[in-house]
Amino acid sequence: QIYVDTINCSKRNAYGEMVAVQKRVGSRGDIVAWHGYQSFAEGEVTPDEAFEIGKETARRMWGDKYQVLVATHFNTGTFHNHFILNAVGMWDGKKYDCSKREYYRLRCLSDEMCAREGLTVIQHPRKKRIPRPGEKR
């Protein structure tokens, strides 16, 4: 089962509307969208709860400036949200600065919302990385 909603564009034509904004502002470059995600501990949320948290996260993170598609699903054993963000702002055409600062802003916002809901917040996150051949874990 998958849940889908959008912010600042329609579910029916999110891609077309994002492209139309890019063309209108003259910013149709190599990067047309950015992807982010938010996941929850196994068994901690229902699909509806994950979806509502995802929509609120997207609204608070990007809702006043960008078009965003939010999708919630369960293909990895835990509910998680995907955010597909138009690479340019819908009002000013400025490219989204997908930097470490923005990554941490999203993570902090997600952590804040999870803490508010009494959900698990990872205290010392580590990067997932597959070791190279011959390298120890």
C-alpha cells in the first residue's frame, strides 16, 4: 500500500506542473528534482501516522516555496516517506541548495516531530556504508 499527496501542485499532474514552473522561470537544468526520505522504527507508526508526519514535515520544510510530492510506503519492512522536491522555487526560480546544512535541517525537523509524537529519535546516527573489498567493518 502506498499513500501519495502533494504540496503546491496536483497529485494528478505533479511532474507536469513542476516542469511548467521550471520552464516559466527559465531554470530547466540537469537537476530537475531532489529526493529526501524519512523513516520510522519498525512497528512504531501506522501508515496513516507516517503519512501525516511526512506531509507536515514537507509543509514545514519546503511548503512556502517549493512543489513537493510526498509518498509513504512499506517496501523495506518499515514505514517511510519519500519527498520529491522541484529543484527550483515556484515563485523566484532559485535553485534549491541541496547542501549538508539542508540535510541537517530536514533531519532536525524530522527528529523534532518524532520526539513530539513520542517516536524513536536516533541519538547517534551513522552513515550506512558498504565496506570496500578487503576493508574491515
